[in-house]
Amino acid sequence: MSEILTQSAPALPQASQQSELVDWGEIPDMVEGTSHTSGILIHKGPDGRSECGLWVCTPGTWNCHVTRDEFCHFIAGRCTYQHESGEVIEITPDTAAFFPEGWKGVCTVHETVRKLYMIR
């Protein structure tokens, strides 16, 4: 798979089925439970600021603070994001969402989620 990710336009075929994931550890700001993350980095920009990849996270609840703009396309699982204002965003498979830099709230993963993401 590494040869696919080093092409001039890195691609990740069958992202919903990928099982060769890298262990990215536990979420540090847990409120309840222990969410574990893993994924595949598709591309990281030369300045290290932008990146895109596949992210998988197991159930749990944590405080979420978005430090850079992030676009997500959730391809599996179910979770809820609750903004500090009280607004609730329900995530189910095939949901696309954009979280602007500075967004703060709580994330609760109800069923292991899998998303493709781009951070800038």
C-alpha cells in the first residue's frame, strides 16, 4: 500500500475496507470511556500544517477543540458532536462536516467511526 501513497496524487482505494491501520493511540481529553484511534496518513504537506487521511475511533466521550480547519466525510459508525453553545451535530455514515478552526465542544462516539479527513 505504501507505493500508492507515494504517487504524484496519493490515493487510498477501498477506504471503508482498509484494515492495515497505524495505531495512533488514545484520545487524551477523555470525559468518559477510553477512545482508541488508528488510521492511515494519505498526505502531509511540506510545511507539516496540512494533512489528509483515514481516521478510525472507538466509542467514548471527550472534549474536542479543533485547532485547524477540518473537513470530514464519515463513512462508518455513529457519533455526536455538541458545540459549547449547545448545538448538536448527529453523525451517521455518509455525513460530511466542516469544523472551523476554534470549534469547541464534546464528541461522543456511539459506534466506532471511520472518516476521511483533510486538515488545513
